[in-house]
Amino acid sequence: MSASVTIALDAMGGDRAPAMVLRGADLALERYPDARFLLFGNEAQIAPILAKLPRLKQAAVLHHTDEVVLDDAKPSQALRTARRSSMRLAIEAVSSGAADGVVSAGNTGALMAMSKIVLKTLPGIDRPAIATLFPTRRGESVMLDLGANVECDADNLVQFALMGNVFARTVLGLAQPTVGLLNVGSEDLKGNDEVRAASARLRDGTIPLRFHGFIEGDDIAAGTVDVIVTDGFTGNVTLKAIEGIAKLFSEALRASFQHSMMARVGYVFARVALKKFAMRLDPRRHNGAMFLGLAGIAVKSHGSTDALGFANAIGVAIDLKINGFLQKISDELARLRQPETAMAGVEPQPSAAL
Amino acid sequence: MSASVTIALDAMGGDRAPAMVLRGADLALERYPDARFLLFGNEAQIAPILAKLPRLKQAAVLHHTDEVVLDDAKPSQALRTARRSSMRLAIEAVSSGAADGVVSAGNTGALMAMSKIVLKTLPGIDRPAIATLFPTRRGESVMLDLGANVECDADNLVQFALMGNVFARTVLGLAQPTVGLLNVGSEDLKGNDEVRAASARLRDGTIPLRFHGFIEGDDIAAGTVDVIVTDGFTGNVTLKAIEGIAKLFSEALRASFQHSMMARVGYVFARVALKKFAMRLDPRRHNGAMFLGLAGIAVKSHGSTDALGFANAIGVAIDLKINGFLQKISDELARLRQPETAMAGVEPQPSAAL
């Protein structure tokens, strides 16, 4: 853990940037005291905040730029025009080798488009995917794609399974993670052509991973599998739907405690337990969507997050670097291109459907 | 409310059938004392339970059959072989006019396939959809399709919008319900070809409804629109994901209250508020998925529900009948086939995107 990791930060991305980004980086130094940061953004706005954060100032180098990618910019437009933007320069710091990874809370589509162009996709991967960690009954699962690809064919889904599997092994430290494909039912005949074809490919044993089979929506929270694979349309809608219901749940709970004098007394006694509960489901603890399949580490933070959430997104990027994710996924992909040695890895376990 | 409604019940469908079905019907009589039931199922199993439910016995006629549709039967197989099944006979009671609607907690695919064959789809509807009510921050919204059609084109989505709109007007009693199309973002260019084409059709003013535009996953719980339209794949996964997270949330909350002596004391004081909270989000209160687009009323109950949940599903069928849903949707569809009068209905309101 003592090796120094350098992260490039888009200091201008996010609803409360740049203050939120800088405070987040400062907070990340508590967990990763050896981390270093390259900050890209408007010096006039950043310098006064940095002056009040001496620990971060010591660990960071500021690169001024006037340009920013607007939240409503189209990816194609950002690609053409925002060549000197804080986002683009931060990504280029990774491709040049100056930084080990990039974190931005800015425009997701622009960040993905620029990352694809600047960092390139890994050999063997057609399209990168957005992945995130989810709290489940059993612990944490990784889910992908969350919106990078609204239409996916079977090949894309198989590649997502492969990337998620390597991620779960390296970052979550699981020896043989289980992988499930999201569908409307667990039987072989369920679903559309894409998921059925992907399932057949994942079952045939050529890809060394433990394929659980199809899973359904309620298996996400149940933690039935370690890796949840789906297309970007379903993944995006599902993730946001879950966030929405979690928010409604928290609000309804709070309202129910304000409901009567007795309930308010109860709240005083139950406060510690409720805080523990809220912490476990705090979305800030799970902030930081990873762009997997790129030849570089890129992490997207929620635009509306605060410093604590942004610090967690930085932690995700640092963990990917420390755990050697890029090297391991490259090795795995190279092994798959040489079929004779593909079976030397994890024993494939053709498990029964749910 | 005094008009007598007759509901055909598949007494053998559901995990705890027939007892759960019969107790559910008995419970439904509290809210709908004039309701009548046709029970289809195994007399040897049903009669002893019915003997203990004198109120239901008075209101019900039992039709014996030995056959049942198994939970794992394929729809095509059930169609061919289960011609004397409790499910099929209950559906046929609707097509013959003996009953006003059918409720089953059995195999969803078989129920949909048999309902399509026996009841037929309404003129102007290519494919029926499964719809349900959702608790939201604002109250309740209706969402469809929840799994009848894993692949949907723009025409299907437009028809779902139309059916959901009539449902919200007649059953929810909303004068001008808002309709939203689930997507990965709110901008016009987001999403796949199907949702973009459906959105263009819903905006062009030929269909008299208030189209809000695209909505995202978190708009479901927020109650941004009254009618949420999506394809059956996304709808099914999203609905089950929400159910899964709600269950996890309840469990985590319970665990946090068992966490310490103080928390347990707090629970005693907060009990009423927490019960109120749990009741608001109780899935049994929202049990009963409606098959919309058929020339008859068919409602699917969760297979794992209890008597209270089943009573609510019966209530959904009765409400559809009482509110004249079938007549109103038929009128609306007939009006659309005569374009010159289509605009005479609700004023279309081309609202801005989110």
C-alpha cells in the first residue's frame, strides 16, 4: 500500500466543483496518505480553496485551464471542441503516463467518449462498460453495463462478464466469483436473443469463469451472484430505479419518526442503530462508477455527490491501480486469444440455472 | 358500488393455494359485500376449507376440476394440454359471460397465453401488457409492460401509453394523467431506436394524452408521471429489482433495531410509526398485475402472496369492472381508428422534456 499512486482530477466537474473535488481529494489523503494528485481546472477558483487545504496542497500539482465541458454538452460536441478542457487534460495525463488514473464528476457521456478516444479500448474488447459496486444482503456485488451501451449484442455481454469477473477477482479479492446474466426469468428459454446467445457462450466452457446462469431483478439486492451482467439500457434504468426507491424509503422512514411524540422519543433511543443503518445504505459509500475495458483507469463520480462521495470515487481509482486490474485483465484477454491455454486458468463451473 | 360483480378464481394457483385463494376471497367480501365468486379447482381440497368460511360459501359457486397448470409449465404446453385446468376454466368463465373478470396466482406465462387465446386482444392492440400500481412519493403510478413482451417496437410502446392513460383516467380517476417513457436520459437523442420513435409518435399530437417525455429510473419512485411506459424486459427487471431492494431495506432496518439494548427500547416507542411506515410500503397492498389490452378483465396475483394480498388482487379486478375500464378503452381505440374525431377528447399537451 505504500507505493505512491498519482490520480488526475477534473477539478471543474460536478455540481459543487471545484470545492467538492478539492475537499474530496483532501479527505482521500486520510485513507491514502501517499497519494498524489494532478488538478486540472481554473486556477483563480482553485487556488484560494487549495490555500485552506495545506495537506492537499503538499500532495497536488495544479494545471490551469479555462475550458470546461458543460453538463449538457453532447459527447460528440465535447470531443470536437473541448480539447483544452479540465476533463480532457485530466484524461490525457493518464495516456501520457503522468497519472495512474483519472476521476471526474462531470458529464458522463463526454467522459466516456473522450476516454475511449484518448485511452483506447483494450485488445479483445469491442466496447467499454460502466461498472459499479452495489451493497447486497451478502456484501457487495459488481454490476455492468450501467449505460455506456444502450444496445448490446451477445459478444458485448460476454465481454462484460469477462471484465466483471476479473474485477471481482482482483479488486474484491474473490477466488472464484460467480457471474449472472440479468433476465426476466431463470429458464433457458426466457429473454431476448442477445441474452440467450450470451448465456450459451458463457456456458460452453471456453471462457474460464463461474457462470451461474440467468438471474432476475430481485437477485441484485439478494447478492445471488458476485458479478451482474446486463445491457446498458436495463442497467441504467435499474440502477437509477434502485437509487430512487432507496431515497423514497429513507424519506418515508424519517417522516414516520416525526409522526408522533412517542415516535420522536423512540428515535432518540434508536438513533445509533438508525445511523448505522443509514450508513450501510449511504449512496456516497458506493460512489464511483468504473469505466472497464479501457487501456487506462477512469472513474466517474456522481455529479451531485459531496466531498465524502468524491473521496470514495478517488479510492475506487486507487484500488484499481493498487490491485493491478489493468495488467490482470490484459493477461486474461491475451490468454483468451490463445485458446489452447485458455483452460489453464480458473476451472469453468457450468452451474445449473437458478 | 352496489352492482354485483362476479369474479372467476383459479383456486389452485399460487404457493399456498387453495387455502390462500379462499381466505383472500373471503377477505375481499369485507370491502365488496356484493361480490360473487366462481371457484375452479379440486373439490376435495376446496370443500373442507369452504365449510369453515360461511360468508364466502354463501357468495361462491364451486366448479370441480382435477387439472392444474403447473408452475414450471411452458405457456405453449399449458395451452395445448391444460384445457380442463382450473386456470383455463376460470378464464373461459369470463369469455362466456358467466364472470366479469378472472384472478389467478398461478403461472404468469400460461395465464397470459391462455387469456390471449380465450379472451382475445382488443381491436387496435397488437399485444397485451402487464401493468401494476406502484407507491410513489406523490401517491400511486401505473407502470407497464412488466414482462408480457420482452421485445417491443415503437407501436407496442405507443399502445401501452394509450392503455395506461385510459387506466389512470378510469381507475385512478385522474382527469389528465401524465405519461412518461422510461429511458437512460431525458434528452431527445438518448436511448434506442424504439423509445425514440415511440416518443416522436407520442409527441405528434395524434394520440390525445399528456406526454411528459422521457423519464429515468429514479422518476419511478419520485412519481414524476402517472403512467410509466417501458418494454417488458426493462419493466420486469426494474420491478423485481425494486422489490428486492425494498426487502433488503426492511431486513436491514429490523436488524439495526436488534443491534443494542437502546435500539430495542427505541423500537418499543417507535413501533406505531414503524408499522405505519411498513404498511405504506407493504407489497401486498400493491398486489395484482393487470393484463391490459384484452377483451376481458384478467388479473395476476403474486404466487407467493397471502390472503390479504390475494384479496387486493380481487379488488383490482372488481375496480376495473366497476370503473368501466373495458368500455372506455374500447371507445378510445375506436376513436383513434377514426382520425377526424381523435382530437375531440383530451387536449394533447406537448410538454417539454424533463
